[in-house]
Amino acid sequence: MPAQPGWTGTPVATGSVREGLALESDILGEDVHFSIYLPPDYEQSSRRYPAVYLLHGYSDDETAWVQFGEVNATLDRGIAARELPPMIVVMPDAKVTWYINTHDGQTRWEDMFIQELIPHIDASYRTRAKKEFRGISGLSMGGHGSLVLAMKHPDLFAACAAFSAAVYLPEDFAQLDDARYARTWATIFGEGLAGEARLTDHWRQNMVYGLAQDLPVETLRQVRWYIDCGDDDFLYAGNSQLHILWRQREVPHEYRIRDGAHNWTYWRTWIGQGLQFIGDSFHR
């Protein structure tokens, strides 16, 4: 297991973090900002590396996983210990799009990610541009995004590691307070919807539980899945129900429930496990 924060052992080679990077998106009509982690030997080698897309939570941005999650230190230690393969980690800013397209097509973040960002990273950095060398992970809104994007595009990702994912059951989403729906979801799924009217085709095709229920098992089995949520996390129920559903549907996955809440202490501590799960997918 990659060493946890507070580790004070032998100094290790450090990778580089580049922030303030941007992709000019024709699909969104604006720049998409991203940060990237390059492994310690990137500048000294000519080899190509697997890539992991690491997604932030609601209200955060492309700097959060480094600033608060210290994921670069976890990567450095894991690579030095040979518990993680050297990898490129891409951290895009999705604002509060939930990593999907809006119901009216006004904001097409998913399309940008698939059609522009991944090709841009593969063209600009020495990635191994194949499904078998690409993973995706994230927390909260980013846990939702990682699951949805991997379920909808299993041809692109070998593995997904979702932390504290925002998994809503249909009945829970229908019962959301109107003010909360208006604030968080109306631009995604439609203004003024209440009760079961919120459970549109767009909802089922872009929310974790709907996809997890509806997609063929053969499709879901194309990706290796890892789900992780703290026992004190307010999202524990949805993650537990996803685990139960996939056990019933016989979709192979790893499920971890640990002591902890919906906070950076939890994610800093356990992101190494998720990256190790993804990294194992790159091995033969």
C-alpha cells in the first residue's frame, strides 16, 4: 500500500506538477483548465506512460487534488516503492457540470472530455493511448463523474476508482428539496421539475444508479471497478446500494467501507489504494 501522509522515510524522487494549463475547447466555447502530474523520470526518458484522469468534487477545481489531496506525494511514494507504476495523472476543471452534458445541450462537458481533452492529452504528452493503459478516478461529484464516464465509455477505460461517489437512488432524487434541486441540478436536468418528473431519460442515462441498473452486464464487465466510501459519509447509502445492485447483477467490483467521513482527511489517506487498483490494471 502506498505510504500514508506523514510518512518520514527515505526521500524519494519527485514528479512534477504543472498547473495553469488550458485546452481551448470548441465544444464548450471556452478554455478548459487542467493540472497534470508527470512521473519522476518523465523528463529524462522517452518512454510512454499510462494515464489516469482524476476528477474533483463539487465547488472545487483542477488544483484541489494537489492542494488538499497531496496526491503528488502519494504518487511519488507509491512509484518509488514500486507499488504504483509510473503514470501521468490529469486533473481537469469541470466547475459544477457533474461531468455530463446538460439536458438541452447548452453545456457538453462529457463530449468535450471524450472528443477533445483525452485526444489533446494523448497528443501533447507521452501517454500510452489505449484503453488498457487509461484509468479514471474521482471524489464525490468526481466519483459520480468517474463512474458515469467509465460506464458510458467502457472502450476507453481499463479501470475506475470512485471515492465517496454521489450515487442517488431514483426515489431519493425525486424527493430532493425543491430549493436544493433548483440550486444544484436544474441546469443539468431541467428547470421546475418535481417528484418523479425529474427521473427523465436524461437522468437515467447520466446518473450512476440508472446506468448501473440499465446497462448490459457484459458492458459493465468491460471495466474493473473500485468503490470506496467512509462509514460516516452522508453518501454511504447510495454507495452501499450500488454495491448491492452490482452483487445482484454479478458485476465484478471491489467495495471498501472504512472509518471516515466526506472530507480530505479520508481522501488523502486512501487515494493511494484506488490508484494502486488502477495501476494493477496496467500490468500483465
